[in-house]
Amino acid sequence: MRGKSLMFMGTASSVGKSTLCAAVLRIMRQDGLRVAPFKSQNMALNSFATSEGLEMGRAQATQARAAGVEPSVRMNPVLLKPTSDCRSQVIVRGKPVGTMSAMEYEAYKPTLRKMIREIYEDLEKDVDAVVIEGAGSPAEINLKLGDIVNMSMAQTADAPVILIGDINPGGVFAALYGTVMLLDEDERRRVKGIVINKFRGDLKILEPGLDMLEELLGIPVLGVIPWMEIDLEDEDSLTGRFMKPGGEGRVRAAILRLPHIANFTDFNPLAMEEDVSVYYASRASDLEGADIILLPGTKNTIEDLNWLRQRGLAETVVRHARNGGMVVGVCGGYQMLGRMLRDPGCAESRIPEMAGLGLLDFDVAFHEEKRTVQAVGTIDCHEGWLGELNGLRLEGYEIHSGTNAFGKDCVPFLRLDGRVDGVMNRQGNVLGTYLHGLFDSGALWRALVNRVRAQKGLGAADGALVSMEELRERPLDQLADVVRQNLDMEAVYRILRGGDVACGRWKGGEKA
């Protein structure tokens, strides 16, 4: 092994691969190395628009931030964005190449191998080391023949592997042992270490199991990472954020939990506002008592709008707006607020046309071409509650198909590069935009909350604003601190350089 890469794989999805890769990247950066993340194929609806106007997985964008480098599609050459239970949009080198069924994609994957190798090698030559993330489990034997992201990627990069198991749901020893034993013999030899993640309790109780696991597999346990409550940006909808209660704030903000919800990281800063409860809603009853309803992005706008109608949520949102309640839509959620949505070529949905919620005066036309670009917006509003923000810069990005044809009752409030993007109704309580990141500075959200507070007879909030930049950086340092304390980084560096590590190095949380 060449000492240029290190790969983290897991016994299953959501065991913490993305998080631990981010931690190790930040640690290596702190230790003076030039590092970069890489994941050949990611499946997620939370994506990121690069400075070149290309689309990549948000997890690798977060990992790039941890490494202190600009995100690039070289770090995630293939992104799958599910549009239904059995079909996904396939994005290669940052651009969509089509929507495919699982079987169609399996047939397409062999054409990607050479491209993935070339992109990886191009990335590798620019850094001291690449931290590679696998996907799901390398022991998914039904998918092994077409693998481009797990052991085949380790072989391409000639990378040693560290295997992660999640102890929280139980069965971690069986999962780790079973994963290793389902690998081919040459693949097993690549596995140089094991990490147990999300541990709660007394490590002394766990130690006998660690000893037995090392005896059975001959692979050292490099660390036991404790359960961490660290607020990183979510990679996809497999997040505990959706289940968290909103708290006891006097202003209540409900985010609709759409089936194809995407880029909901837009709303991560909202809970930082004092006296505001932010929660996700999937039933009409969840919206009772909400002051603000937020419609997030979605990979399938029309079908998710249909879902809102089937569950009685659409009627509740409209009634809330007609009664003067605040409603904000972003991207796909913005499109739902219009009069009519048309997708005659079924570019995004199997439903060619559907009436919108009718809360804003525009129609939406979908087309095959997707707009993916970083963007700078300016608030352009001289009156009403947004007047105090006139001229405010908002930095973010656009990722959407579809364009709006505005009617006379649309009131512009946000311009992107001079053109009208964000509009609201004449009452100023329903507004929407394609700009992801509109709340990142905190200023727009503070103004919106203060409008609600004034309506409820509460005083305006005036504490310090917390920006998304702070929310992104601080947790990465916290994460690195915890992982450095609980992972044998000396052993990790030895493995990275192509060496082996003896079993028995980890005893009672102390490095042997």
C-alpha cells in the first residue's frame, strides 16, 4: 500500500462513516497535512453547488471544509438523488446524465470505473493523503460484482481500510465479525483496524468483547468513539433531527417533512434564535399552533405536493396563510406556492401537471436542464417588515429545474445577480425563493421572527446573530477533539503509511 490514502468503511449505512471521515480530515489538517475527502458514489438528496456550478454530495462538501479545502466534484464524482423508491437521478462529474432504475444503473456502472479511477488519481496527486469513504457495507454480496464504492475502490486506490461498527442499535460484534468474514481473503487483508462508534456506558464492560473480537479476527480495535451530540450538517434524510421536539419557544416554526425532502440544511441555523421552537411536521395536527410554516426543497416537487394534499397538509398551509400566518418556501417548496406546476416531459415527476397552493401569483415550467450555481442575492424591498433589510447581501446557491412566470400580484423582494428571484404576496406573509442559504447570515430569519413576535405582542429579539459559518466550523473542531481523544491516531498514521498495527493497543480507553 502506497501511503497516500486511507479508507473508512462501515458495517451498514448510518454507522458514522461520514462523520468520522470529517473528524480524521480535520485532525490531519491540524497536524499539518494537506488532505482531501473522496467518495466515488454517494446517494443523498442534500447536495452542494460548487464554485464551478457543479453538484456534489453535501457530506463531501462538509468533509472538504474539515480538510480546509474548497469542495470539488473530484471528491464525489457520482451522486445519486432518489426520485422514487426505485429510481434515482444520476449525476456524473456534477451534471445529471439521466434518471435510472436500480437495474438500469447497475448496467450503467461499468462505464464509470475508468472515470472514477482517473478522477481519484488526479485528486490524489494534489495532496499528502486522501481519506476515502465507502457506502453502505462492503459485505453486500448481492451488489459486489458491480461495486464501484467499497472494496473495488480500496483496490483502485491501494488503500488500507478501517471498518466502523455502530454499537447503538446493538449487535455490533456480530456486524463487525460477519462483515469481515463475508469478504474475500485479499479484501480481509486490507482491513487494518476496527472502530466502534456511538458508545454509551462504561468501557470496562465492553473490553472483554473487544479482546474476543481481536482474537477472532486478528484485527486491532483502534478506538471506541462515544456518542456525540455535535450538530454537523446532515448528509441525507437518515437523521435524528426530524424526530427532535421543538422545545418551549414562544415562536413556533414548523418545517414540512416532505417524502423527497432535500437540502434541509437551509434550516439548521433557525433553532439558534432565542425563544424559537423549530420542528419537522408530517401531519396536519403538527401544524396546530405554528406561527411560521416552512416548505423545504424537494427532489420531486409535484409528487410531494400531491402528498401534502393527500395528508391534509396542503389545506392547512393555505388556511394558515389566508389567516395571516407566515409561510416561506425554498426551492421546491417555493414552486409549490405558485398557481400551476407543469412538467410535460416528466423531467422531475411522473405527474405532468398539478395546481399549486395558489398562495403566490406565478406558474412553474419544468425542463430537463438543471440550474446549479453559487449565487449572491440582494434584498430589494423598501417597505414593510423587510424594508429594514433593503440592500442586504445573501450568499448561497441554486439547485433546481423549473422556471417561474410571474403574475402582476407578485411582489419582488430578492434579486439574484440583478434578476427577480424571490417574491412575496401583497400582504407580506407568504414568500419564496430559489436561494438555498438565505438564512445563513441570520439577519433574514431574525427579521421574520421579529415580525411574528410583534404580531404576538412580544418584544423584538436583539441578541447577537449566529451565522451558518460559525455553526459549520465550531462543530468540526469539537468533533476532532472528541475523536482525537478516543481514536489511536498514532496507529491510524501508521496504517496510512502502509504499516500494520498489533492487536491489544486499546485497553480501558488508554493507548497501550
